[in-house]
Amino acid sequence: MRKALPTGMLWSVVVVVAVVLSPAWADTAAEIDKEVDVALEKLYANSPAAKDLSTIARGILVFPNVYKAGFIVGGQYGDGALRKNGKTVGYYRTLAASYGLQAGIQSFGYALFFIKDEALEYLHKSHGWEIGVGPSLVVVDTGFASSLTSTTAKDDIYAFFFDQKGLMGGIGIQGAKITQINP
């Protein structure tokens, strides 16, 4: 028999998520571009592999500030920009919901390096790309990054996470979706 979340717990989750996410809702295109510039500069300074991949990537989708909060039920949100040849060609939003044994608040950024044209085309055609469905995605950690170069990159998309702040612990089921926006 399933038990519903107590009303008080549910409202506390809603309030925490709303408070954490509220600053992100106001970003303009110019603000997103500025944040993406800073994020890429930091990422390239800390990851030679990301800098190297940028030379062959067909596009780089950067979410400089993703906010995540949860207590049993959680959510995350962030706006970003797709860059081709160093120029913004579109704006995107990442949203995710999760359920499970989890608690905390954190912010982080991530960049998706689209190596193959087909992967980038899928982003445009999907009208809301669900991560984990479609092109293959490889999350690059510190160990893997040390052996990754533009000549060894064979997968569709490589993801780099950066600038993590806060604390989020636990396990859960999560579904993330990326959709195009017009800020």
C-alpha cells in the first residue's frame, strides 16, 4: 500500500524549491550569454580536455547555473545557451524532477559538447530532449578527462560538470529534459 507524502512535507519541498529557483527565472539573453562566457572560461582553465574538445565540437550547450533542491521530492532548473563557433545560436532550459531518498540544496553548471552532427540535429528536432534518450552521452570525470583528446573522442556528446556548491545527498529517480526557450 502506497502512502502519500504528509502535506507539511510536501509544502516544505515546494517552498524550498521555489526559493532556490526563483533567482534563475529572471535571466535575459544578455545575462545568460555573460554567464556562459564566464563558465566556459573557468571550465577551460580547469579542464584541458574540455578546451581540446571545443576545437572539434559541432556545438556546446552550456548551463552555467543549475539549481537543485529536494527533500524526498526534488527538482532542478537552469537556463543556458548553445554555442556554435563561439557564437550563441539558441537558448535552452534544463528541468528535472526526482523522487527518492534525498535531501539538500546545491547549484552547479554543466556543458554538453556535441561531437557529431547527428547529435546536434537530434537536439533541434526533438522539441524537448530527454537526457538518456537519443544520442549517447558520456559524463567526463577527472580520471577519464586525463585520457580524452579531440582525436580519441568518438561518442556523440560529452558532459562536463563544474562549479558545484552546496550539498545534496541521497539516491533517487530523476528525469531531465532540455527544451529551447526565447529569453
